Amino acid sequence: MSSLSARKTYGTVSADRQKELTGLEFVQGLADGTLPLNTIAETLGYDVIEAESGRVVVAMEPGGAHLNPAGTVHGGLSATLLDSCMGLAIQSTLDKGVGQTTLEFKISLVRPITPATGPIKAEGKVLHRGRRVGTAEGRITDGKGSLLAHGTTTCLIFQN
């Protein structure tokens, strides 16, 4: 698993730069560190670790900063990881000058996540990619492969 501390930059990629890249080039740039990773990834401590056409994996190790009042990891963290991996999976299939944004997503939290869970991965895979709409599914698993949460998304595809 890559280390966030090895990342040099966080921020956003300019619209002009994004137009020069295919979706796969963009997502692979996030994964290999040649493009800045978004600042929410820095805030929450996750990283894009794998990117291929139609599939993206993000990973992190939850800690005390992610806990809700009950002492488990807040569901919003799972939602963010799933939204990120699923949306980026769709992005990875797009041509230059084409973008996407989440229209809606649904998640199911099936096991509690705590700091004792250790490293987790969220894998997004494209289910369908049309001209205007894409759908994807995502799964969060622990180091043993146990399912912790899963979800689906619908994204709008548009010309930049």
C-alpha cells in the first residue's frame, strides 16, 4: 500500500490540464503521484493506489481521527471512499475533454470499521458506461478480504 507521506502535492488539476488528459491518464496520474491528489484525500488520509480502465482502488488505515461518538469509524468515511473509487472508475473510461460527476450513490455498511480493523481498500468497478450516464459499484474490504461496506453510483458524463 502506498504511503500518503510519500505524496508531494495535494490540490486540484486545472481544467485546462484535465482537458489534455484521457480519464485513464488522469486517474493514473493520481495513483502514481504525477498529479496532485485531492485535498479531501489528504484530510482523511486515503490514497489512490491502483488505476486501470474501469477499475480504481483507494486505500487507507482508519484511525482515531475517523471515529464517531460510538467509537467506530464514521459512515461518512466509507461514503467518501466509495464515492471516490466508483467515480474515478467511471472517469478512467472517458476520452479527453470529457468529465463526470456523481448524480447519486447508495451505500450499505455491513460491518463496523475501527482502528483495529487495520488497512482497508475500496475498489470501484464500472458496471455500465454510456454517452451521458455511467454506473459503477464499489466494495470496501479489510486485509482479510472481508466485506465492510458496498455501494453503487450513477454519474453524469459531460463535455468539459
